[in-house]
Amino acid sequence: MQKSFFSGRFIKFSVLALTLGFAVFSFHGKVFAASGDSETVHVVTKGETLYSISRSYGVTVDQLRSANGLSSSSVIKVGQKLSIPSASMSSGSSSSKKYELYTVKKGDTLYRIAVNNSISVNQLKNYNHLDSSPLKVGQELRIPLSAEEIELASLPDLTANDPRTYSGRKGDPDLQWPVIKPDVTYLSGKVGGVHLSAQKNEPVTAIREGTVMFTGEYRGYGQVVLVVAKSGHMYVYAGLGSIRVSKGDTVKFGTQIGNAGTDTIKGTSQITLMVYKKTTPIDPASAPRG
């Protein structure tokens, strides 16, 4: 993830120390230390999580934990100071893991494990293919570490059977959609969002500016492009026939990100659009555009 994506939230100070070799500045909960090592320190404020802090600085949760000696069960507190890894550390780390394993202990709950790891319960369940069965002591769970894996964990699994429930509710085709004037059918149940009809190989365009976090096949969705906007909204364009962007690209409103694919169950040209805000699915018709 490139730091430019977070430039709206990341404020950099340049200090010329004439007689002192060290200076500290505090701004909106962040402490910036200018010294020979150019260390950046963040002071935790109310409501922040390791994930939200990592996104603010363009590093992964794993890198943030490693820089501060935190384990997967560590809980950050308001007022706690965290060292932020440098850009060279985060970009040069080739050993960064996508996830780590956590062994369930007596008294653990999905909620407690999720909160301790700065993710939602739904993300934890989706990432580990969990149903409503209770956890068992000794059970191993995967904890997503990278921002990409955490975003993807918001998506429920699809199976070989069609898990989609068509609500019968229709959307306005005249809104700005990724394809031109589609038939808009709302999905409900396990998979939310809207089903958009399309012409064969029709260009699919971004309806919101943002950074591409993932491209490729994913959990039965076919070809997927996942774009995260600066507002934090996540736009999931699924069921594409081809992809024209790459992870890390910045896409503008109207940028072609791919072409429409064919629904493997219905045999028709289509795509699926899902929009999330802070891991919660929202109505794509009301999602920000532009």
C-alpha cells in the first residue's frame, strides 16, 4: 500500500534543529519526532485500532505489531505510544505475512479475538469459513494481517451452489453504475449488493476514485477488483470477465477497470457490485460516487 493513498491523513513535518538534535511535535493524536533516526511515534486516541492506525501510515498491522513488540492478543490503550515503521521498512519487507495463526484458549469468544486483533467478528468468521458453531479450545484461527487480507475478509464465501437471494427489489438504472443503464437487482442474505446486467464484454468503470487493493480470482466471485476510497468505503466489482488495472493503481471516476463477465449459473452477461463502509455492507445506490 502506498503512502500517497493516505496523504490526506498523514502530515509530515520537516524540522531544522540549529542547536538541538531532537524536536517533538504533536498534532491530532500523532507525535512526530525529528531526530537523526526520523522516528515517528503515534499516540493512541479513543476509537483507534491497530488496523486504523496502520492504514493512516501506509503500513501493515503485522509491521506495526513487530515495531512495537505486540502479539496478536495485545490490546492497545488510549494514550499508548506506538512507533511507526519507516517507509523503507514497510516497502522493503519481503517477509510480511498475510495472516498468522491464533490458538483458541479457554474463555475466548469470537468477539474478544476480533477486538484484540482490530477486525470485526464478520471478518474473522468469513476469513476462517466459520458458521454459528461454538469455538473449541485448541482450535486454530487465521488472523489477517495485511490491509489487503483484512479488506477481503469482509466478503462472505461463495459456494458451488448459488448462494444469492434475489429480493425482487429493483434499482434505478439511471444512476451512475459501473455499466451503462443496467437492470439493477438487489441481492440479500449471505451475499449483498446489486446484480447489474451488461452487454457482452461491456467496459466496467469505477464509480468512485480510490486505490486498487486487490485484483484476481476470489472465493467464488470470479474476477474481482477491490477499490478503497479515501472516505474508507470499499467498492467490490465482482464477476468480471477481464481486469485492466493492477493492485496499487489509483483509479479515477470513470476509469475502466475491466470488462463484464458471464454469470456461470445464469449464463448471462453481468457483474455484481458490493459496497462496504467500515466492514458493513451498504446500499450501492447510496454509496458516494465521483
